[in-house]
Amino acid sequence: MPTAPKQKKAATQRAKTEKKKAPSKRLQAPNCDNSVEGLQESILTHLTQTLARDTRTVTMLDWSLALTYAIRDRILEKYIETQTRHYDQNTKEYQ
């Protein structure tokens, strides 16, 4: 005996709410400490590891790029935190 559309929709909704999501695991970005020392360490890390530059021969462009990468790390860390929170709380549900 086929179920009525309303009953089918209610059963689908129950199945969605009963379905448990696995807790998301977050990886911490390296050197995302928001202190002055953390930012300095992150800039130096990007100079040596991302840009492969020696601190004695860097140019202003190298410093600028390393700073940009360090700031990008912090912005993306906050963005990923927000996305994780939205996923865990199921803030959007399409029907």
C-alpha cells in the first residue's frame, strides 16, 4: 500500500534528523597564533619554506609575499572554523 505524500515527506524528514553526522576533525594550520610572536614566526616560516628564501638575501617583495601568506593562513583558519560550525549545526537544510 503506497504511503501518502505527507507521510512520505515526514518519514524523509525523520530520517534526515535521525542521521548522525560524524564529528569533523580539524587540522590546525601551523603557526596560526595571533600574537605578534606567532605572526613573526609564521612570516619567517613562509620565507624559508614557502618561498625558499634566505633571510639575508630577501627582497621587499619576498617580505610582502611572506606576510600575505601568513595573513591568508589566519583568514582561512577562521573561514574553516565557520564552515565546520555550520556543518556541525546543520544550519542550512535544503528540501
